[in-house]
Amino acid sequence: MTALATGHLRMADGDQIHYEVSGNRLGRPALYLHGGPGSGLGHGGYRRLFDPAAYHVIAIDQRGCGRSRPLATAALERLHRNTTQTLIADIEAVRRHVGVESWLVSGVSWGSTLALAYAQTHPHRVTELVLAAVTTTSPEEVEWITEGVGRIFPEAWQVFERGSRRIDGERIVDAYARRLAGADAEDRVRAASDWVAWEAAHIAFDSGGKSPPIPDEGPEHHAVFATLVTHYWAHDGFLPAGQAILDRMDAIRHIPAVLIHGRRDVSGPPVTAWRLHRQWPASRLVVVETEGHGGPEMTARMREATDAFAADPTAARPASACPRPGAG
């Protein structure tokens, strides 16, 4: 499947959001949200998740990354505008621009957090959800991936922690976020390199070394990724108390969903997907025993889920192999 159309939509604050449309314009609308934050759409591999005859697929490069402009690293003075709430507004602007009333929403990793936050804000715009490597970007998850998982990779974590140059009482993620948004260009390069090396240590492990955590598209791409991911994680995904994903599940508990997660995901253990599933009667949880934070089987399970929804919008509802909410 190749893109039928691409373009840039200018927001009121001047940012230009890159979007692309593929598949069947008369098909069921679907939105894809990439991970990161800051990874970008890449070269269109996400299109494998959808039957091109069944779906009208829309995808965006989230603001500040990919082919959206300006890049976060080129306009650090605008970084404070880049929040989850702003991304949700961008998604709504793209939805109106392409003339879609409602859509299936799919996301991977950070994209699953954004998909959940979007659905909770606009539940009437979401018909189904298909989420993989499920995250909610809670303080607990941020602490685990930047501090706790160092118990598994002590050598790499020691380098990562020393490279943060944190001051007394400062979290590692806050130190990297401060430096990556700072005025010293050379220091930003060093911080981005150290951050990406840490990401490679744990995600390459739980993917079995089969796929890099970030596409190797050069230092600029890595700097954008590191700047945005630390910006979001330092603010706990811009989901403060009362707006955290698990606190707002009543808004979407009726929406059919498939949650796909790797048993070997040390970066984001399966407990997050499990907790969501227990609060979500219309969800089905699929645990892929042999993979971590992504992989070919998880991609295949996502495609199976979107195919099933194309055939039957209630496809998530049959009981899964895992206990239903309330069990255990």
C-alpha cells in the first residue's frame, strides 16, 4: 500500500502537521499514531497493519517530528506548546480536514497512550481501538523505564545515569530534558547520544535484537526523538492527577478494543496492558509470549485485529484466554 495523498495542515500557532492518506477512500476510516514521542511515521511500514481494500488510513507525524514542521530541535522556544492536549487538538484538526466523522484508532507504544488520551477526550469519534506495546505514560512507568529497569542492565544504566549530569535530587529524565532543551548545542548532542544509547540497551534486548528502538536516520532524528521523549516523560505525558489514563476509563469502557503486548517487554512490562484490560469490559488482551516491545508476531496480531474489525465491529468482545476484568 502506498500513500494516495500527503500534505501539511497549518495550525493556528503556525506549526505544520504532516499527514498522509492511503488505502481505499471509500473504506472504513482508521487513524495510526506512531510511538516515541518523536519517532515519526518513518517510511510507511504502519500500512501493513491495514487491509488497503477495507480501510481509509490516515496517519500523522506528530508535531515537532518526522515531516511536520518546525522540528522540535529547530524551535526549542516553542517546546512548551508541545503537549498531549495540543496533539489531541492536532488530531481533531486533521480529522476535520480529511472529512472523517469517526475512525478506528491504532497506536504503538507512546502512540497507544496518545490513542487512549484522544479516545477519552473524544469518545464519540472513536469506533474501535487497536493498541500494541501498550503504555499509559504514568509516573510509575516513567520511573521504571528510566530508573528501575537499570536493575536488569546495571552496566548500561550506570553510563546512562552518569551521562545525565543530574544535580542532587533531580530525576534522570528531568536532567536529560533540561539539557536537551538548553542553549548549549554541543551539550544537546551529547545528551541525545547518551539517551539513545540507553534506549538501545533495553529495547534491543526485549525485541531479541531484531529491531532497533529508533530508526537509524542520523543524529538529527535522534536529537528530535530524545528532545521530545524526555520533554513528555519529564511531564508524565502531560496527564496530571485526575487526567491519568487509568482514572478516566469510564469514558471508553464501551469502545471495542484489542490490546497486544509482549510478555518479554522489559521496557514496559505487561502489567500496564493487564490493568487497562481489567477496567475495560469491551477489550480483549493478547499477550505475545515470544516478543518484547514490538516484533513481527505483534504486527501480525494487529493486522488480525484490524481485519476482524473490518468484518465485525464487535470483534474484540469474545472472551480472551486471559481472565476477564474483576478476576484475580
